[in-house]
Amino acid sequence: METEGLLIARGEKDLLLLPRMANRHGLVAGATGTGKTVTLQVIAERLSRIGVPVFMADVKGDLAGVSQPGAANPKIQERIGQLKLGQYPFEGSPATFWDIFGEQGHPVRTTVSDMGPLLLSRLLNLNDIQSGVLSLVFRIADDNGLLLLDFKDLRAMAQYAGDHAGEFETEYGRISSASIGAIQRGLMSLEDQGAAKFFGEPALDLEDLMQTDPQGRGLINILAADKLMLTPRAYSTFLLWLMAELFERLPEVGDPDKPRLVFFFDEAHLLFTDAPQVLLEKIEQVVRLIRSKGVGIYFVTQNPIDIPDIILGQLGNRVQHALRAFSPRDQKAVRSAAETFRQNPKIDVETTITQLGTGEALISFLDEKGYPGIVERAFVLPPMSRIGPITPPERQALIQGSLVAGHYERAVDRESAYEMLKGRAEKAAAEAEARAQAEAQARPAPYQYPPPPGRSPYPPEPRRPVGRPRDTLIEAMAKSAARSVGSSLGRQIIRGVLGSILGGRR
């Protein structure tokens, strides 16, 4: 196995990627059709051969071929002869396939709590006020012991916070119904797109991405991203979440002889598009510090100016394929790319970038002291594995024979916020019903007409006070006569008083 240097390209001299410097990050850039995908494949299979696991997203569906042995077609045979590679071995690399939707690989999941409000706000495209409300929802859930695991937990928690906003306002601040509505609409939209499958358990164990096969070769983890790319914000948020998880959970290892994992971020410009400042600061922190965890990050993009300068300055290993200068922005990108290389007096870098052929690149790798190498013009080696997609039966065979086969396919739905809030609501409803029944039983039954069988057709007489004897017939007649006399006298007195008043006024 290669340990001193990984042969990636050959020009006037061999271009070697040093394993000790592979965690110093890198950039692979170039216009569409210039050979970026093949370059990724070559770097990945070279790293795998020395026992370094790799993670990369297959945006176009043509990276899966790294799992199968290549073949010497005329173009590859011509390149082998041109670079004087002799007897070139063709072999596949061990690969594990992943898919958020669980269709072309093992399902990938995380919990809502692990994703956190910052990344979820970006995923839901929330503004600052709505993001603040989402953070409050997370805080209320934590303070009340309510686990946020999947989408229904978050939806139930958002509704609960909105329904009890008045109770929470003093302690947590105002929770506007408009922000809760925006969060709920965003969740429903993502659910319609199938993104809800990403949230739940069992959550992805990062150790499963850092496996080796019995021969000691690192597994190449390939995320099927052709469908995920239909929602670019979800794609970039997922990869950013994975980077953050690696950064937060892996221990410090300093400067190892080789990386623990190399992470390729294809279509990297999506990561920075419309990203708020707080998120850009988080990305910069992760990129700057994650190398001490033994993880190398390689950004893959068409145009290097799509990556912020503060990130670009930390990418030590660079492979620059051809750029096209058809517009002022393109010309600016060419000049910017040329200025970032350590100059070679034999090469006019700015001119050469626009003249490179397919599979040809300007390359600068870090040397053994960590200094950028002088830029060289070279051809990237052909891959030892197949170029292009694989067949569905080949993919299924690899999925079924994987080290994690059957584990992530079984979803687990344990008690969490949704079930707990639902239980509380049902208990409150049952208690309210019981109180209503008790109050109904305490009230006298209303008179019914017609009466039920066996009951008197007349309304029941009011109950008399206990201990008071019933009036006799003579007593009742006397009381009635007294009431009549009293009423007559009363009316006469009132008329007399009113008459004197009204007469006096006249």
C-alpha cells in the first residue's frame, strides 16, 4: 500500500498527495465537463487503499462506479500509455451506499434535537424573528423534558408553544402566532418533499462512516444525492450538519499520519448561497478546527470565487481544472484562481487555466512541511475503478452485503414530544369530561313531556322546607284573599301618589 505519497497526476513530474497533509483540506474546481468527477474518484480510491474512509455525495449518479473494477477502454488505454503507467491495475473499492429517502442506499437519519434550531432555520428558510421563535420552541421543549426526535414532534411542540404563548411570554418572550404559522408551513412543505424521512431513529452513528474492510481498505461512503439535489437547501444543510457532527463528536488527534476521514463536499457553492452571517461563522469555525479531529474537507465547485475567501484560504491542496472566461465574472474568477497558486516561472497560470483539456489540471499539493507546492500542469491519472453508474442489481448486492445491512432500515418511534403532548391532551380531555358528568348528575333532571311511562303527567310540586306543616284548605284561602286585598290597596296607593305628583306639576 502507498504510504509516502498518493500518485494523483503526472506531468513533468509526479504530483503526490501526502497522507499527513490530506487533512489540511482541499479544493477541486473547474467548469462542467472538465474532469472534476474523475478527479474525485481517483483521490477517493487512493485514500481507500491506505485505509482512509471517504464520504462523498453522488450528485449525478456517476460516482457509484468506484465500487466496481474498471476496464481498459481506448481512451483510458491511451491515457495509460501517455502517462507511462505500465501495467495498470483495475480494481473496485469497498463502498457503502446511503440515501436519505432509503431508496438507493441505507437510510440516513438524525433527530430534530441533533439538527438544532440554527440549521433547521436555514432548512425552513426562516427569517431572523421566526428563527428566534424556533429557538424558543427548542428551549421550552428542553425545559419541559419533551424529546424532539422527528417531524411530528416538532410540529406538535410548535403548536403547543403557540397555544400556550401567553403562559410562556413572561419567561421566554413573545411567541407570535405568525412565526408559529411560518414554522408549521415550512415543516409541511418539507414533509411533502419527503425530507421528513431524514428525522427519526436510529440516528446515524458516525463510526459507521469510518469503517475498513478485511483487507484494511477504507470504505467509500456514497450518498445518493440526485433526488436530494432537487431541494438544494436540504442538500447543503444535510452536508453541513454532517460536518458539524464530525467536528463536535470526534476527539482531538492532532496531526495524524493519515486522516480518519476525508469528506468531499460537491456543489459546494450551495453551502454559502443565502447563508446568514451566523451560519458562515459556524462553517468557518468547523473548517478551521476540524483538521485537528483528523478530518479533511475537500470542496468541489465549478468556480472558486463561489467560496468565501476566509474558507478558501484554508484549502491547502488544490486541483484546478479548466475555467471558461466568457464574461467579466468568469475573467475575474480566472484571475482569482491564478493568484492563489504558488507561481511556477514556466507557466502563465492565468492563460493556462483557460486552455486545459479534459482530465488536465493545474495542481498544487502541500509538501512535507505544509507549504504549498509550486503549481504544475499535469494530467490526472485514470481511475482504477469503473467510470460511470452501476446497475440496480449491483447496487442492491452491495447494500445487502454491507456491514450495516438491516440496521438503519428498521425505524424506531419511541415516546417523545408528540406522544407526551398527545397523552397530556387526552388526560385533560378525560378530566374535563368527568367534571362535566359530575356536574350534570348534581343538577335535577329536567321535566320531560310527554313523561316516560309510569310517571305523572303533571310537573312535580316544589319540595317544602323540612319541618313546615302543609297549609289546610282554610289557611290557603285566607292567604289568597290577603294577597288580593294587599295587591288592590297597593295599586290604589301608587295611583294616588302618582296622581298627586302629576296633578301638582300641572
